[in-house]
Amino acid sequence: MNPKDIYIGTSPEEVSKLITNYIIGLAKSLDHSMNIAISGGSTPEMLFQYWLKRPQREFQDLGIRFWWVDERLVPVDSPDSNYGNAKRHFFGPVGYPEDLLFPISFHKDDTPEEAAEKYNELLKKHMESEGRETPFDLVILGVGEDGHTSSLFPGQELYNRQEYYIPSVNPYNGIKRVALSYQGILRAPHVLFHVLGHKKRDILHEVMQRAKEEDFSLPASFVFAKGNDVTLFTDLEV
Ligand code: 6PG
């Protein structure tokens, strides 16, 4: 039954420390360089702030490579850019090697379909060159207040899309997106949910309850119920 493990921290920083210890432990257990797909939004900012305090080369000395769970089709210098924020708030300041970072890149005129296809091509080359069955060792997800995760929103019928990355859109503001699909998430051996703050209490409880009842009407419930080795890190009582 998922989540397999739940780690509750008394503060966002303690949750970040628990997540970081988990990541380092997993990285050291693998017989290859670890590939992490990380989400956007504001919650990962807590991780970036904490990681800035850690030994600067900790992740890069382990050869950890970062990919993105999803991206908004906005310029990298936009505050809405998941990669742009991650680069500004952590990867840039610590001088993370560019060859260990794999942003969802696209041309400003690309459609979400074209951008998703480009990233799928990059993933395919990565898997072929490394003889991997799946691109990521770990997928780090958040949960939106509507129960979305990645850029998979309630009401979108995307459960059966087989491609790793698919086009999406934020239904509330129309911003086009590229998202790691449900099937792409389910192929990862480890899934980590990072959920912080009292505003997320109700939705987190709802998502977990529906997962228990095998009610997949909320995107995060589907992943909580069906993901591999799902671990929840939160500052909330669950
Ligand atoms: C995105 C994220 C998204 C996020 C949730 C939670 O690009 O928006 O990938 O899935 O994880 O919306 O967002 P917050 O961390 O901002 O609450």
C-alpha cells in the first residue's frame, strides 16, 4: 500500500534535510549515476534554499543528473519557468555542471506537442546510450491544491497516454505545458511526493483517502495508488 513510507518534518527545512538524505542514500545504492526528474512550482524552492547550505559539490560529485517533470512554455527568464527558477535559485549559484542538467528546452514558436516530442527524443537517446529501461531513478512530485501533479490536471483524460512526455495546459490560466505522463511516472522505480504547508492539508488528506479507496479522480491519487515505492515527505500531520 502506498505511500510505502511517510516522513514528517517539523519545518520545511527539516523536510528538505530528510529528502536530501533519502536522495543521497538512494544515489549511493545505485550502480549507475542517478537521474532525478524534479517538479516545478514553489515547494522545490525550499529544497534549493536548503541545498545551498549543503557541501557545494555533494550532488555533482555523485554525478546526479537532473531532469524536469514538467515545464511551462514560457521564456527561461520568466518567473514561471521551472528550469529558470531552479537555475536561478540553485544550479546557477553552485555552478552545477551543465552536462548534468537536462531542461525541457523548446523554441519559442514550438507547440506543446513539438516540445514534448523533443524531450522524448532526448530521453530516448539517454536511455539508448546508457542501456536503461527507464530514464529516471526517482521522480519528485508536488501536489497542487486541486490535486494535480506534474502538469496533469483533474478532468484531463491522460491516464493511458504511453509517451513519457505529453502536451498539457494549465486550465486556470491557459499557459501551455509539457508534462511527464502518468505512464511515465509509473515507470520510475521510486516516486517521492514533497508536500508542504497548511494550505495543502485538506487536499493531501483527500488525495491519500481517494488513493486508499482506489478513486483516481484526482491525478495525485492515481500516482499515490499506483506509483512504485511512493514516499511522502511533508510537514503536515497525515
Ligand atoms: C508545476 C509543478 C506542479 C507542482 C504543484 C505544486 O510546474 O506547477 O510541477 O505539479 O508540483 O502545482 O506546486 P507548489 O509547489 O507551488 O504548491
